[in-house]
Amino acid sequence: MSFLSSSGSSTGTAIIQVAPSGENCIILNHGANYENTKEEIDEAFKSFGTGDILLLQNEINLLPYLIEKAAEKGMEIALNPSPIDENLMKMDLSAVRYLILNEIEGEAITGRKEPKEICRTLLECYPNMKVVLTMGGDGALYMDKDSAFRQSIFEVKAVDTTGAGDTFTGYFLAFISEGKTVPEALKAASKAAAIAVSRNGAAASIPEREEVLAAEILEKT
């Protein structure tokens, strides 16, 4: 593993609570995740350049600095604004290429509840952004200044939603990085997330690519 550094603080930890419905609530302690330095970031960025994808979440410190430096190098910045907080809501997101968020985060940032209005409000502020809004059982909505796509969920029995968003985000960006179309990336991401919620656990529930491609799951109509 490259660019790994140690700290005197404990590793960041999360306590995940799962309801009988499969929905979760997560309590987060940042720990060493909040001890990144600008020097470490600068050193890591020496290995990356134009077109490389940087995926960020709001679980580490120096987020504005990371976005600024990645933009200077011409990287494609993807942001999942989780966990949402006041600092992030005040942040300039004009350099973010892909904003991948859920309805709760979307409402917090825009003050809107309706999915299309969330996306439109974001695009009014950031015209070059590509917004991917996940909507739980209602699927996902993609919108940019030129196009919009809706993706239904794949029907499974949900037992634990922990990791569903991470699975969706990872598969979506992986397929985009391979040159797949947005609808293709949305479908793969939604299918992978469906498999993930049908299992218990976080990282352990994320399916391998071969399983996702081979899975025969019905799309909700």
C-alpha cells in the first residue's frame, strides 16, 4: 500500500447500528483520519495527473485543500458529501466534476426536497457539475447541463444497507473510468448496490465485478 503514514492517534472508527428494516445509522469518530498534512497530500499528488479520478468523502480533514490541488493537476474530482456538516455546505464545489449524494445530503445543501429540484439547484450553482442523486428504493437520478437519466433499483430483500452508497459510488466511477456510458454505469452501480444490501456487513457485502455482471436480478418497473 502506497502513501501510508502512521499517527499517534487511534484509527478512525465507526459504530454502525442496523434497524430490523435494514436501514442504518452510523456514529463516526475521525481519529487519525483528521491528521493528514498538506505536505503528505502534496507528496501523494506527485504520482497523479490530468484525467485521474480523485474520490473524496467528508471523513478526512483538509478537504478544500485536496480539491484545490487536484483541480490544479487537472484531475477529475468526485465527491460524496458524507457525513454532511456545516463546513461542507459552505464549501466551494465548483471544481467538483461528480457530486454523488443521497436525498438527505441533497436537501441539506440545496434546501430542496424533490429530486429533480435538488439536481437543478446544484446545476444552477455549478453548471459543469455532474450530479448523481441516490434515492433508496426509488433508484438513482443523474443530471448534468445537457442530459438526465433515471435508474430503477434491482429487486432484492434488503437486510443491511450499510455500504450500499459506497458500493454504488465505486461501481459508477469504475465504469465511467472505463469509458462506459452514464446509463451503463448507473445500471452496474445499482445492481452492485442491490447485491450489497442483500447481505450483512459493510466491506464484506460488496460484490466482486464478475458476480455483478453475471447476476440475474430483475429491475423494478
